[in-house]
Amino acid sequence: MSLNQKKENIPSHIAIIMDGNGRWAKQKSKMRLYGHLNGVKSVRETVECAAELGVNFLTLYAFSKENWDRPKKEIKGLMNLLIKTIKKEIPTLMKNKISLKTIGNTQDLPLKCQNNLKEAIETTKDNNHMTLILALSYSSRWEIVEAVKKIIKNKSIHSKINEQIFSEYLTTNKIPDPELVIRTSGEHRISNFLLWQIAYSEFYFSRKMWPDFNKQDLIRAINSYKKRKRRFGKIK
Ligand code: IPE
Ligand code: IPE
Ligand code: MG
């Protein structure tokens, strides 16, 4: 599979709901954590491929606020994996000139994880080829409520509030809305991801479980996006 019409009309921002790690492992009679471990491979391949294709922003939904309600053992495994991976992937980010950002309530994460994230964000901050945004302890409703709380505190802004100003209070401030949202694992739902930001996004659903998602699948999703007619409520 190759990219249709080369690099024209590549989405500037792709957001991915990386789903299906647990089921992938179960199909292989392995522990769920084995699925998460193998999901890291797909993250690396997707990040490198997106950067290569000229995507400017890639948001990966890695851990939702609701995911804290999973068994302690799975959470612990996931957090340890996150701590290890962030550190290990800094050279890849540097090589591909990718800067790292996070959205979500990262204060909920273990301190070690927060520190590694801070270090990776600081080390990569001048990279300008692509921005990788990790959604961690993220919930879109939480984000919207937090924005409202900040606005309530800032009385001087009340009479000026409009969509533009409101969006500046979200954790995605300065990040353009995603043109394309991909979800793997065959589920057709949003699961509290970027509710405000996806108002006019295109959706692509892949039946593959996340650990099987590869470069070819990303190109397939982008080619599908390229064929869409986006109307934004207009006629032409
Ligand atoms: C996605 O895979 C990763 C996270 C949510 C952390 P899941 O863990 O949701 O895997 P399934 O959907 O149960 O197969
Ligand atoms: C969405 O997947 C969150 C992430 C991919 C991090 P979930 O597996 O948590 O979503 P549901 O429970 O299927 O809606
Ligand atoms: Mg899932």
C-alpha cells in the first residue's frame, strides 16, 4: 500500500484511539499486559510513519480517566510500561525531530512517570517536525469542566466568551482540531476522547487490534481520508 497522490491533503492532525491490546493478548492466551507490551511496537511504528508522511500533530489516547477503574495489577503494569517507554523512546523522538506534549490530568500519574514525562517534554521541546501528544489520564468531559472552572475564575473574560476563547481553555490549546480520528479494535465509539475538538473530524475504524496496527494500516486510513468530501455544513 502506498500513499495516494503523494503528500497532498495529508491530515495535519491525526488522533488515534489505540484499542484492543487486552483482546489481542487474550486471543493468544496471554495476560492483558502482554498486549500492552506489544502495543508499544505499534506506537513506535505509527509515530515514525506519521512523521515521515508529514503529519504535524499526532495524538494518541494512551490512558483514559476511566481506565483508573481497571484492576490494580493492570494499572501498575501499564504505568511501569509507560515509565520505561518514555525514557527509552527519547532518542527516537530526537532522531525524528518530534516534540512531546501531554493532555489529561497527568497529576494523577505516579511521580516517576510525571518526572520522566517532564524530562522528555523538556528534552524534545525544540523539535519542530511533528508534535506527539499523549492523552494520559484523559477525559474530555473532565477537560471541559476544568475549562469552565478556569473561566468562572477569570471574570474579565465572561462577556467576551466565544468558541475560540473557550477552546483556549482546553488542554489542547494551540493544537488544531484533528481532521482524522482512527479507532482500532472494531469498536465504534468515542470513549470520552476530544469531544469538543472532533466536531468536524472524519472517522476511520480499523478492525485490527492495536498491537497488529502498522504503517500500512495508517496509510490505508489516510488514503480513505483523502477520498472524503468534507462539507462543514455547506453545499460545496
Ligand atoms: C487499549 O487496549 C489500551 C488501554 C485502554 C490502556 P485495551 O486495554 O482497552 O484492550 P481491550 O479493548 O480490552 O482489548
Ligand atoms: C479507550 O479505550 C481509551 C484508550 C484507548 C486509552 P477503552 O478500552 O478504555 O474504552 P471502552 O471501555 O471500550 O469504551
Ligand atoms: Mg479497550
